[in-house]
Amino acid sequence: MTDLTDITNLLSKTKVQQLNEVDFSNKGLKLNNGEDASEVVNAIKQCKDLQALRLSGNTIGVEAAVVIADALKDRKELERAYWSDIFTGRLRSEIPLALESLSKAVFTAQASLVEIDLSDNAFGPDGINAVKSLLSGRPGYTIKTLKLNNNGLGPNGGKILAAALRECYKNSGDKFSLKTFICGRNRLEIAGSEALASAFKIIGTLEDVSMPQNGIKSEGIVPLVCALACNKSLKRLNLNDNIFSQDGSKALAEAMANWPYLQYLNVGDCLLGSDGAIAIANVIEKHNPNLQEVLVDSNDIETDAAIKLATALKNCSSLQKLDINANCFGSKGIEELKHCIEGSVVADSLCSLSDDEGLLDEAEDDSDASDAEEEPGDDTTGKLIEDSELHVTGKSVTPDASPRSLNTHQDFSDYEEIVRKFLNISRPLSAADDRSQKEIYRNIDMLLSSICISSTFESEKFTTTLLIHMGLLKSEDKKFRCVVDDLNGPMIALRYVAKQSYFPKQIIPILKAFINKPNEKLDKCGESKHLLMQTLFQV
């Protein structure tokens, strides 16, 4: 009876927390004005205790944002704002205005936010400026999770964000205790990383930091990981696809000695090298027994260093995953590594090694031989321009041959060749006069119309090849070099072909997704990008 009484008492003390929320996520709504947003507004007003508002996966214009904001301005109980991907297809000038309306409403309500997610909104530095007062003011004091993934912040946006975080810490009386910080794919580079490091150093409470694909070189990595060393409770760190080199790797290893609770480490594709892997291994052996997942793929790590790392991880009894693929072991090295970890927890956690690059010396020899083969006939760019049969003269484009000179009887399966021709035909469009534009469009029609309507046309393969050659998707071929620097012409061409009846409509959503993502090349084509996105939403 005593046991039953104890259980009853325990259950009476147990509370199941229910999250009261208004959820319009992923409905694909186009909210342009107050009338469009009426359903969202009514739902907010009818919710008695609004703790979370989910608007992700819709597109909100300035007028709609104003009326939604008006409904939020007295909702002091709001704790979570899930507002990722809410501006697709909007002009860059619209986004800060809409964000500012929503931000001011939460600020006016004096809500105590716990989580805010603004990921996948391409608002850049202007967008961060629009929410700076929210992040640094009273609603920001209680934020535990901040997600700003894929926002195109750039170095300047990183500086503005860092200043807001430092101000929040100061204004809160040092009570600001951020736990999770997600800020990947933002091109923060060295300057943005250094600025955020200054904020992380004083915050000191971070447990989960994710900043992959930010173009941060070792000069930015060193201050970043040194600052994170002040966050003793760090459990998860993702810095994938940045550039550590020797100095960054050494700094990371020194910082890891301060993270006894570290469970997840992702430094894949970071140029750690063998020395970096060994430095990390030496620290893990003594200071990081709780590691569960370690990702160090694509780092030019050689066999001896990999064995050292794997040996260190044998002491991590909770290890579930070791990804050390795409390094430089060779078949013999792979066998040595597997023999070393046989029967240990590391063996059960080891991911596939199918993409091993072979011995480092051999890979370099192959690369040199490949470069030597490419030298005759100068670089690839020259050949591609010749293929296009067009040349630029001042502000006009003169076709060197009529559209009939294009080979329309080409092999439809050769998507590499088709894409190269498309990109080079379209490249001069941004500098073309009206007459020349018409000639270029005729050439594009001649190239694509018969291909796209062919029964053997593979739209997925074509789209993948196009995105790779535009530099918007990473190629699996390590030796691939993107030769198109200026995407203005191709963007104008895509805007044209998207309206043509022959262009497969199933490609449109894929283009939307990739064109809308922050990308250094796309950022240089602001007007072309926005016009293309508008067209993609209209067709």
C-alpha cells in the first residue's frame, strides 16, 4: 500500500505542460493585405493564452504584417515566435518593414520570449536591424533559443547581431542566459565571427552552437572557439564547412578542454589536416568522455592521425557516430583503421568510408596531372564563350551566327553540355540592347524547347546540373570549377524561360528554393534575383 500511496503522491505533483499556440505553419498562404491575414488575426484574438505563434512556410507582406502585429501588441504571454520562411517572393525593401512591425508589437506587449526562429528569410543586415530592439530589449532578456539560419547576414549583419546580444546582456543586468544559437549559411566570414565571439565571451551560458557554412577562415575561427571556451556547459558544436587550418585546429583543441559535457562535434570539411585531428584526439582522451557524435569528414586526415583519433574515442562509452569519411587513408589505411577499432564502441559507430580520397600524396599527383591536361587551349571559360557564339560589344550583344547555326540535334542526355551552352548564351543578357536580347532569347528557345518537351528529358538531372554550374549547389566532383561569376544574365534568361510553355513546371519549386537562399553570387544580382522570384511565383 505504501508503494501505491507514493506513486499517487508523485503523480499528483506531476504537471504536463500544454503549449497554447496558433499554428498556421506550412500552409503556403500569400498574405498581402489585412483581408488576407484576417484568419490569422482572428485566431490570435480568440486564443486565450497565446504562448506560441507559428507562421513559418507562408509569405507575409507589409500590410498583412501590420494587422498581425496589431493583434499581437497586447499579448504579453507570448513566449515562442516561429517565423522562419515567411518572406518568400517579397522584395528586399518590404521585408525589414514587415519585420519591424512584428518586432515592435512583441516589444510593446513586453512579452518574455523563450524562443525565436527567423531562419530561411533572406533579409540580410537590414532585417537584423529591424529586430535589433526586440533582441536587445526586455523581450530578449529571457530568450533561450535563437535561430537565424540562412538569412544572408554577411559580416555586417553579424556585427549588428553581436551588438544586439551584447546590449541584451548588459540591459538584462547580466541575466541573459542564451542556450541555443543557430546561425548557419550566413557568410559571416572573419569580421562577423569576431563580432559574435565578443558576445559569446560574456554570455557564458551557451549549450548548443551551430554556425556551419559561413566562410570563416582561421583568423575568425580562433577568436570564436576561444570565446566559446568560456561557455563551460557546451554540449553541441557545429562549425562544418569553415576553414580552420593549423591555427584554428589548435585553438579548437585548446577550447575543447573546457567542455566536459560535449556530446556532439561537427567539424567536417574544415581543413583540419592530420595535425588538427591529432590535437583534437589528445584532448578528447582526457576531457571529453561524453561525446556521442563526432564528424570530421573531408579534412585531409591521414591514417595515423585517424587511428589516434579513433583510439581516443574508445573511452567514450556513449559514442554513437564517427564520420571520418572522405579523408586520405587508401585501402590499406582503411584496413588498419578498422583493425585498430575492432571490438570497440568505435567500430559500431563508424560510418561508411566509401568516399575515401586515397593517400594524400597520390591525390595531389592526380590533381597536378589533371591541371596539366587542362592547360592546352587555355582555361575552360574561353571554350564556353566560344560555344555561345555571342560576344559583347559595349552595351550591345552581337550574335556571330543566326539561331539556325545552333545544333538542335544534340544528345538530350548530355546535360552538362546543354547547361554550359545555356549559361554562355545567356551570360551577355544583362548588357544587351532590345534587339540583341531578342536574338539571345531565340537562341535559348532553339536550345531548350525541343529538349524540354522530349519524352526522354530528365528534369531532375537537368536542374541539378544547372544549379551546380551556377554555383548554387555543391558538386560531388572535387575538381569541378564553376566558371560563371556573374549570374545576372542567367537569371534574366531563367525569368524568360520560366514563362515559356515548353519549360517544365516541376522545376519551378526547386528554383524558388535555391534562388531564395542567401548566396554570395546571388547577392550581387539583387534586382535580377527579385524579378526572377516574382516571376516564379506568378507562373
